Amino acid sequence: MDFRRLKYYRHNSLILVASGDRKLLSAIEQVLAEEKYNCITATDGEQAWDMILQKKPAIVLADWTLPDVSGLALCHRIKANLEHTDLITTYFILIVEAFNYRQRQIGLDTGVDEFLGNPIDSSELKTRVRSGLRTKALMQSLTWTNQRLLAQNDLLDSLSLFDPLTKLLSEQAFASVRPKIMQQFQGYGNYKGYGFLSVLNIDIDRFSEVTESYGSQIGSEAIKAIAGRLSHSCAANSLIYRCGLDEFVCVTPHHEASACKQVANDLLDSIRKHPIAVSSGLLFPLTVSIGGVVRVLDSRTTSDENSFSALLKISTEALLQAQQSGGDRIYIEESSPE
């Protein structure tokens, strides 16, 4: 992370705080003012939504019990809005009851990035906001990186960068960067200093049973919820692509080879720990299988498309092994340059 860019975000990013509890609103506003953040407030959901569309805040901090449009519904409007794609990277913090874990589970499925317990602890508030600004800056940086790769192939205008359902990077975007991806991660640019690269193939276990029993609409909602958890649980510098109906690819540079397995375990746990909730009220105890490969990046690493395709092949074979072993597990291979 470029700390000069982070400093820019701190002093120039707008934070919207929305709550019908004026005492709570005042307390949060006071803490943010003391930290010299640029802050605006709203007392109901529709007012907050109008401000979001007009002002495009970097962080939205909203109360679950917000009048007329709840904080949860407000998050859904932001994360699922196809007309305003510039809202995709908005960092959303939901204020929930301190020990209400059901609210947190539903929030994760909706796309909430972080939670803040009520009553408010000022140190926790400061930490959540700092984390949000770092994540927002990093997401913007990663988006710019992928856009530059697409622009090199003159495809930026013709390709959709984000998958419309999950808001992850799309299969088209993945196909377009594959010829350049090894060069991107070969110790240059924003990734200088990383010595390893991992590729994880992720597939939802027995997903066809969900669509056969409940239909494609419920299946789409389940995919969206799983994509939100994967995005929330991956490493900060990961790039996640939706590649196929219920398949995802996660590409991450690392300082150590062992970090790959940690990322895979975090992704696996994010799905298995809680059932997936959909709008009909159904809960699905879904799991995923993950197959991956981690490779050292050194002077022997070639930067052509064939080199990355070889990694994809290994990770696909590892995924198959994880699935044949019963699913809900990971299988990681280590690979060295030829």
C-alpha cells in the first residue's frame, strides 16, 4: 500500500453516518470530527440513499434500525445496484447490537464489509474507519491495476470488468488479463517484493442440487452470498474472479509459500461456518472445495500465457482431487518453474 495514497484518502474521503438515534449520531460525529475526518450525516434511510447517490462517500456507516429504509436494506441497495457501478467499492459498516450474531450473519450475506457494536466504543469506531479507508484505497488500486491490464489489450471499452451478479471481477476480465498476469506478478509494479504466487480454484459443492430443488433464482442468491463471503475473507491483495456458474478463481501474491494455505483455509471457513441465507428465509449449509497451486517467483519464471495456464491446470487438478475426497476441503500443490 502506498501510504501517500492512504494519507490522501484519509483527508479527502467522505464518510456518511446514518442513524435515527440522534444521540448515537452525535457521538459518532464527534469522534470522527476529533480525528479530522470529512463527515456528513443522515437521520433516515431515504435521505442517506440520496446522499450516497449525490456525494459518493467512501464509507457508509449505517444503523441496523435506521427509519424507513433499514441499514441492511441500504447496504443491499448499494451492493446490488447495477445502475450505479461506481458504488461497488463503497465500504459499508453496519451498526448492530453488540452481541447479536444473527444480525452479523445476515449482514455478511447481504454484503456488509464490517460491523460496529452498539453501544459505540470510540477506539473500535476509529479502528473500523481506518480499516475501511485502507480497504477502499486498496480496492481502488486493484481496480486500476486490472483496468491497466485490460487497456493494454484494447479491450477495456468492450469488456465488462465486473460480474453483474456477484460484483466480483468477471470471467471476461480474467480471460483478458491471463496473457499478462505473470508479468504483472513477476516482482514489478505494485507487487514488488512478493516471492510467491498462488492460484486457487473454488467450486461450490453439490450446487446443482440447490438449483434442481429450488430453482435458478434461489441459486443466484446463494452464489451472490457466497461471493460476498469469499470477497470479505480473502487476502487484501487477492484478485477474485467469477469463472463459470458456481466457480471462482483467486489469484494472490505472497511473501511466504505457507500464506497460500492460510488464505485457502480462511475462504473455506467463511462458507462452512454459517448457513447461506436467501430472501425466501431458507438456510443452506453449503460448502466449497478448493484446489490450488503456489509457485515461487524468481528469475526462472516466464511471463507468457503458457506459464499461467500451467498453474491453472495444476489448480484445476487439485480441485478435482479435493472434490473426489468428499468436498469441503482444500488441496494445495507446490510448483517450481521449469
